Amino acid sequence: MNPPTHITYWIDVCQSNGNLLAAGGADTNIKIFDKRESQVVKIFDGIHKGKRRFILFIELCCKYLISLGEINCVRWNPRGDMLVSSSNDGTAKLLDFKTGKILHTGKPSDGSKIQLFTVY
């Protein structure tokens, strides 16, 4: 059974204008939603990459594949010109909002999983 790809794990509001929302989730994309237009206006595809892994969840009595590229957190910087995201692949990526270019990829030196909650 394949995992659903429409699940959103994190949404963050752009502080500089309050109209743009960044969302990340199971489909490994970062989607930008504009509240004024009531639609997705930009998609950053394939920011995090990861192979699908077979996982057996005993407590849920089901089994399915997960992607290591699933985005578990995405945050805007205060000016609204950059986004940072973390993923099940163990990396954090800094992204230029206008160009879509990945400016930096970070990974903890101790091999632990990165989780983002605040970006300054």
C-alpha cells in the first residue's frame, strides 16, 4: 500500500506580508499558497530527495512505504525572501524564494534528525 501524498505536515505564514503560506508534507514538495488568490501560486519540487522505504507499523496494524524526502517542517525567514525546510532524509535546506535555488544544505554532524521550529 502506498502512502497518501496529499498529507501536509507543516504550514508557515510569511511574516513580511501575511498573505503567503508555505506548506510541506508527504509529497516532498514545498507549496506556496496565496490567501488573496485562494490558490497555490508556486511549487518547489524535489527539494528533498529520498528513496521509499518499507515500514511496518505494528501499532497501526498496517504497512506502507514512506519517502525519506517527506518534508516535516518548513519556515519563512522574517523578510520573506528565503525558506528553510527539514526532511526525513536528515537534511535542512535553505532555499531562495524568488529563484528556487538551494543556497545551503545542512546535516547534523552526529547523524541525528534535524527538526526546525524557529528561523531567525
